[in-house]
Amino acid sequence: MPREGILIDAPLQRMTTEQTERIHQASLEILNDPGLVCFNQEAAETFGSHGADVTPVSPSDRPCWLVRIPERLVSQAIESAPKSVKLGARNPDNTLVLRGDESRVHFISGSETNIWLDVDFPAYVKKSDPSVEITVPEFHPRRGTVADLCKSAHVCEHLETLDGYIRTVNIQDKDITEDNKDVNKFFASLDNTTKHVMSGLTSLGQLDNVLNMARLIAGGEEELRENPIISFITCLVKSPLQFVDDTTQTFIEICRRGLPIVVSSSPQAGSTAPIKEAGILVQINAEVLAGITLSQLVNKGTPVIYGSVPVRARMDTLGDSYGAVETSQYNVDCAQLARFYGLPNYSTSGVCDTKTPGQQASIERLFSDILVTLSGPQYLHCAYGLLDCNSVFCLLQAVLDDAHFKMIKFFLRPPRIGESEIADIQKQIRDVAVTPQKLYISYVRKVMRSGELSEPYSFEGDGETDNVFALAYERMNELLAKPVQHIDQGTTSRIFQEIPGLLPRLNVYEKGRS
Amino acid sequence: MGEDIISALKENVIQGRKTKDDEGIDDDMAGKPAVLELTQQALDETIPVEDIISKGLTAGMEVVGEKFSSKEYFIPDMLASAEAVGAAMDILKPYLEDSNVEMKGKFAIATVKGDIHDIGKNIVAILLKGAGYEVYDLGIDVPTEKIVQYVKENNPDFLGLSALLTTTMVVMSEIIEGLKENGVRDKVRILIGGAAVSDEYAREIGADAYCVDGFGAVKVLEAFGQVKA
């Protein structure tokens, strides 16, 4: 049985059907005029050989082509792209089935940050009354390492609401290079979680090593196709309307190999996309449709996911503002566009502008988490632990986010209003109405133990004390102390023998490690 | 046989089952004799009232208290058990005079004039009855004169006053003044509670204690050392 996620029966929609169709039409027109600038020769040739109008751009410091994609190619691609994408997992119970026609939301971590935020709780003494001592959480940023990635995957394995894993931290150890980063980040993730693992690829040269590793874990080529324990995300698009050379090549190679892939575009309204809602939607939709079209031209039937990460620019820095209200609007709209095409949607919520956990972080995260969840994207990169607009990861924050998602999932349970329920309730009301105390408390007890009542906030302090961070920290350490099901010793041994570049310290069966 | 009944009585207090129709917590309990039926059965079997209370009802409530402290039980569980024990005490009342069991005291409780809120008052009444107090509920929106008169005529050991509203809490002060004027203030210990009042307010108006909730009331009474006023 795949993971349940949470089914949204009536997804939140901001646009009318007519508005959605108008955006679609405008995107198609944009793909034809002005078209997109493609820096990858193979992609340009592929489009050209299927009837797109491809002309070299000159003068240009690098070879590039203007590609005008006709509506016919886009429509055929939408038609041939699978409407349901299966993302496998080491533990088959953690499989995700993303159906474009079903707004079943799965909550996913990620994405890659450079900074890992540690927390400790130093004690402070009150100046005016030295007998009073308090502890205050302090956050310390540092560069992420492969050990951090293992730790994050380990905790994410145990986060109840988290359905799939996108790596949370960029591994920047001294012995990590361009040539061994991919195998190490995939292995560190796969070895510490039995949930689905999605990642980008740093070096195309590592693709086959990563796939060989996945085959060894899944049990073979066919087994990997049946149970794709890994998938990829590629940012082949550089907004506005450009296909980057290297990531487009990576995208093409992954499509050839038939593994699930997200076509991701992340335009910034106000700088790399129009500031107005209609503008960023027309553009991002055109960019994603162009990627989907390429995927189907390269390998018809490639399991492709409509990846939308639209964001508004901050007016003070022109940086991304994931905390902006409009960012949630764009994401909700994109979920609606993906649904319009019947394709599974990768969406984004929960990323916040603030740099450390706290009130602003909670407000920004909950705001977008609730609204974007309600819009029903099948694969919601809801950024467990992410802070400072995708720059910082804090494991403590990830644990806090899990509590938020428990609340959101509980809220989204369907109401139980059936005939037998009504009859029971009417009897209860009649029975209580004639008692002197008129209290329903005695009826609560079975319900209380049936799981039908929401639990208090997970990190509620005693009395009026706010101990949220300290309690979440305790929880984080509890989760770290829980074992994870590593890849078995025999497979691990084969992986270390056959896959070059793996760091020996990642082998948990190495002497002194297990 | 007697031990079986007492043991079942204790277990049913823990389950919070007053009558055989109650579900309790464990599965398949409905239909089996509960606290009321078992108390009657114990009397029929001439089991000493002291044993029924101390080894059955009180022993059960002690376990409930422990489970509440360890957060295995919540207030609805505590109330269900207390209500079952209170109902059993009603059955046992006629037999108490002939036994060595002494009730913990008479507790009169009321929501003051102008205030009709009674959830808190009712919960306090259930918990205190379950804890072994004779509880006399005077109701809601009770006129000051009626409360003063009740105290004069019935000599309760404790008087509990409840007010939810800031507009009605001042009535508590009037009641205390009325008791003083009638010379009975020192014969009763006054506990106040409700959303509008506080420890500070209790001191201000000359009440004996403020109770944050029903459990607070039980604790306050225990702190009084169960000494009757």
C-alpha cells in the first residue's frame, strides 16, 4: 500500500476555468512568440526535428538557438506524459503514487541548503536578580556536511507526516568533490531513510553510478523500474524562457533512462518574471510545458512531474521572498494549472524569509503550508526545516514543522456525517438534555481513545511557560536515538565495491561503525 | 466472593463505569455489572461498608488519581470515576451511621446571583462527591440571601462560590459580608472559583481559598487537613 498522504476533495482554486484556459492559451502563444532561448544543442535539434522553428541566435558569446514551439508539440506531450507517476521506496510501504486526477498531497522535505543551523541552550542570569537563570536557544550556522545529511535523513525517516525525502543540505566536506558528490549524497540519503529519495544531479558523469547504486538497492534493472526508489529534479529552465546547457543535457539523459523526473521552474516575479500574477503564471507555465515537451520528445512516456516553484521578489533586496503572500498565491495557481493538464504537481510551501526558528518562521510557514496544501499538489516540497529562503536548514525546525503538518492533516480529515452518526448524536443529545448537569463529558472517553480527537500542540509547555524549542530539541534527540533500517550489509558491501567515490566513513558496517 | 466483588468494584471505578450500560475504557465492558450494581451486590452480601468504601471505591479512585498524574487519564476519566463513586455513596449513605466511616464534610456549592454558568460548578460538585464529601448543590443564579440562609440553617463545613463574569464576582464579597452580619462567617470555610476570580481576589474579599479548578478544590480541602470548620 502506498503512503496515504492527505486527499483534498475540493482543492482550493483561485482562478476560474476561463482564467485557467486563458493562461494556458497565453503560455502556448509565448512558446511560439518569442519562443525560448536554448543553450543546449541536442535539445534545440530535438525540438527542430519534431517541427519546432529553430534558428541560431547571433551574435552570441555561446552557441544558442531560438526555439519556437508549436502548439501541436505541446499538446502531444501533455497527451503522452503519464498522468500517474509512481515514486518507489526502499520500504514499499513508503511508495508514493502521484495521480494527476487526484489531489492527494504528499509532504516532502528539501531542498539543498549550504548552511546547517545548530542549536544549543546556554543559560543566562538576570542582572537585577542573579538568582534567576533562564536558558535561551541560540542558533549557530555552519557549512553542511555529509554527516549532517545522514542525520537529517535519519530524523526525516521518523517524522510521521513526512512522505518523501529531498536532501536538505549540500555536502561540503573537504573530501567531497564534483565527481563524488552525487554518489555520496544519494547513498547518505538512501542509507538513512526508507522513504522515497529525490535529488538533483551535480555532475552528469555521475548519473550512471547513481543509477547503478539504485539498481543494487532495488534488486536489479527491472526492479528499479517497478520500484523507482530514486527520482530526479532538474532546473533546466533559467527564467525567463531559457534552457541552460548542462542541466538540459542532464535532463535529457535522465529522460532517456526513464526514471521519474521533475521539470522545475522557479521564476521570480518582479525580476525574472512579470510582477503581476497573470504574468508569472503565463511564463512559468510556458517554461514547464516546454520542459515537459522536451521530455516526451526525448522519450515518450517519461514519467514527468509539473514542477512549479514560483516566488515573488523582495523589493528591498530583490531576493526571493517565499514568505510573501503572493508566493502562496502563485503556488496555488500552479497546482490548478497542473490539474488542468491532469499532470502530477510538484509545488512549494513552508519556506520562510527569516533566518532562525521563531515566531516569524512559524507564521510564514503555516500560512503557506495550509494554503498550498489545500490547493492539492501531489508532491508538496514543503521544506521541513528550511529557513532564510532556501539557504539554511535547521533540524529543530524540521521537527517543529512535523507538528504543524500533524495539525494540517488532522484538519483535512473528511467530516463523519452519516445516518448512523446523526442517530447516535441525537440519542446522546436527548439523553444529556434530561440530566441535571447537562454535560457530554462521559461520551468523550471512547472518542478520546479512538484517535478521533486532535492532540494538543506537540511542544506545549507547562502552565504559561513557552518551552517549544527545548521540547522540540528533546524530540529531535529522541528521533536521532531511534534506529533506522540501513541498507543490508551484503548490498552495502557490493555498493562500496562497485560504485566509485563513496566515502568509507559512510559504511555503517565498517569496523567500529555498526 | 466478597473479595471478588470489592475487586470488581475497584476495577469499575478505574473504568469509570457507573451503571452496567456504561462502556468504560476497555472493550466489551458494556452490560457487565458496574459500580452501582456492584455496590448494591456488596450490601446484599453484607460486606462491611468500610471495606466497600476503602478497598473498593477509594482504592479505585487512588489508581485513577495516579493515572491522571501520569497523563494516562484525562479529566473526562476522572469525572466518570468520581461520578460513579458519588452515585455509590448515595446508595451507601443510609448505612454510614452504623459504620465507622465518616464523611469528609458537607460542601455547599452555588453559582452566585446574576451568573448562570454552571459547568465549572458541576464539575467541582462531581469531583468532590467522588472524593467523599457530602455535596449540596444550591444551583445557579442563587440570591445572596438564600445562600446566607442556607449556611445559617444547615451548617455546611465548606461553601463553594462560582462566578464566571467580572460583573458577578463582586457578589461573592456581598455573600461574605452577609455571612458576617449573620454571625456565621467563621463557621464555614469559603472557597471561590471561576474564570473571573483569582487568588488575589480571594484574599481581597476575605475568602479562605481560591481554586483554579475542580482538582484545585480537592487539593485545597486536603490542605485544610480535612478539619471541619
